[in-house]
Amino acid sequence: MILEGELFIEHEGHHSVTLPPFEQDSFSGGWTTRSKGKVRDFNLMLAEGNSGELKAIHVAPGLHLELVGVRDHDERHVDEAFYCVNGPVSFLIDEDEVTLQDGDFMLISKMSSAKTITVSNQAQKKVTLIKTSIFYS
């Protein structure tokens, strides 16, 4: 996922795409890939058989969001992770509060679908998070 800048990616024999900020492309690491552009990005690389999702979440000043853990219909192990593009932003997970700053990363292993996370932006600016869900086979 592109965080800053714009990137042109060409996957030989497959497809090509131009990615602006907060857009993403999924592809096999075995493909021949060429790219042009200067970017800051966030990558999710997984072993074969596993899958994942990336989602940019923009939180306006003073806003509180409730995020519920991802439910996997195949009952696979699911981890959730959050990368703070720009902060600070606070998370309330059950009774625990965690604050992430620019560049911080938080992994929640074995996220329960019943678990609710409250994200709060007390800053005077919009903050952006990358939410990652990882499904293990």
C-alpha cells in the first residue's frame, strides 16, 4: 500500500497498475516485477496458503471509531495489526489503553471476533492507520 507518492508497477505477463496514496496491489513474489516512482509504502508479505487484507483508516480530529475483530468463516487463526502512519492515536482494547505515534506498529495475536477496539483521535489533525488482517491456513 502506498503511503506517500505514486508508483507505477508492471508485473510481466500479468498486469500493470498506477498506485496513488492508500491504494494497493496484490501479487506473487515469484513474478517478474518492475516499478517506477518514489514512494513510501507499507508491505504485507505472506507465506503461500495464508492470506491478508490491508485497509487505510482515516480518523478525523475528535472522532472515536469502534472496530470489531474480523470473523473468519473457516475458523482459521486471525491476527490484526495496526501501523500508525501519523499519530498520535489511542486504542482501547478491553480495559487496556495503548497510544501509537508516527511509525508505531501494534500486533494483536489471535484476535477474537467478539473483541471490540475503540480508536480515538484526540489530536487536532486527521490521523491515518493501516489495519492489517492476517488469515493463517
